[in-house]
Amino acid sequence: MAAMGMLPAPVLMAIFMIVLAEKVMTKFGMKVTMFIGFLILGCSALLFSGNTVSGSYWSDVFIALLLAALGNALAYLPATTAAVSEAKSEESGLASGLYNTTYQVGSAVGLAILVSIAAATTSITEGNPVVALNQRYQQAFFWSGILAFAGAILALLFIRSPKQEE
């Protein structure tokens, strides 16, 4: 059942990437699009961090999933473009491979850090393991939101527009 609840996220992300992300990136550039994407991802994570065990799917999960899909679409496309845009044509495969490897390793390290945060969180709720587990996830989502906001700032500081956008 949980898998069915998560199914809208990749579907919506694909739709947003196909329909919206390229248009936003063309209009505003890689830097602004990535900044907006990371801000939306941060907001999504903060919404997830406020979920309670008695929440509902539609108000507590679906809205955050919708924002996560939109944020991912707006952050991923310009990140990929930025990673390969300055590479020479004969080195574009190498740049793409390096980007994809870095993305995968970074995702694994980030997940390990967030799981460690969740595991290290001391629950103040005695006697209810479900509430205690939820509080641990709340901490992990809170810090993932903070990391997404940091990514937005780093995008503004370090992403350069390719020469054809200037």
C-alpha cells in the first residue's frame, strides 16, 4: 500500500520535467531554475517533517510529494545541464558519467547521513514506538530540508550560466 502512495511522485516528476522544467529553464536560466527547485524541495521536506502519525495521505503526504516532484524536476534538469554544458563534445560522455556517478554516490551518502540523524534522535515519547519512530523521521526530513535550502544558496553562488545564455 505504501508503494501505491508513493507512485505519484515519479509520475509527476516526469510530467513536470517534460512539460515545465525546460520552459522555466529557458526563460530564467539554469541558476534561477535550480535555485527555485531546491527551495521547493526544502519546503517539501519541511512539510514532511511536520507529519504526525494521525495525519492523512491527501493533506500531509500528497501535497509534499507534489512539491517534491516539482522541486526535483526543476533542480535535476539544470543540474544535469550545468554538469555537461561546458564539456567539449568529445568529453561530454565523460562529463555525463562523472555527473551520474557523483549523483548516485551523493544520494547514498546523503541517505546514510539522514538515516543516522533519524537513528540518533532520542524520542521524548515513552511507550509508543510508532510516535517515537515518526519523531525520528521528522528530524531526518527537517535536516534534509535544511540541506535543500543550502543547495539553493550554493546554486546561486556557484552555478554559472553557459556562454549561450549570457
